Amino acid sequence: LINRFHIHRFNVDDLVACVLPYHQTKMFVRVVQLLKIDQPTNRWNWMAAIQKPGTPLARSTVVTHCSADLGFLTFICDMVQKAVKVHTMQDPQAPSPLRVMMSFYASTI
């Protein structure tokens, strides 16, 4: 998706929503390094500090940003609602892929 459709340029919010629950992993850092977020007006500019050093985003940083930016808090709440809506349409016998999402939500909010 990144190489062919350049989602890191055109669907930044959706890409961040997919990887944000994994904010403490190297995969998350690699995705953030692909984003063009160096402009101060960019919604994700606050994550620019982890681009160069390549260090994972601490949970405390995410929680602090939630309290400072209510738009980000709304983004997280909407992200979880969309994920629940999508996954409730699936087979109820299938294992839930929402475990990581709910864990992230509970620890952040």
C-alpha cells in the first residue's frame, strides 16, 4: 500500500489510525518516519521528534498529548468506534482482532 498507492501521503490519518495502537513498536516508528509531518500546521507534527532518533513513542507522551489536544482525543475515540463497527460485522466465533485496540484505548483514556 505504501509503495503502490502512497497511502503515507494521501491517507495519513487512516495510516496513523492503523498503527497508533502499536506506538511502542519499531513498526510504528518506521511508519512515522515515512510521514511528511515537519510543518508546524500538520496534525501529526508532535510526533516529528521521534522520526530521526527512531525511538518508539512512550505511552506517557500519547496520554499527555490527549490531555493537551482534544482533537487527538476525539481521533482516538472515533478510531475505536470505527474499529468496533467494522469488526462486529464479522463472524462472532472468530477471534477478536480488537484486543490490541481496546488495550490501547483503555490505557490511553
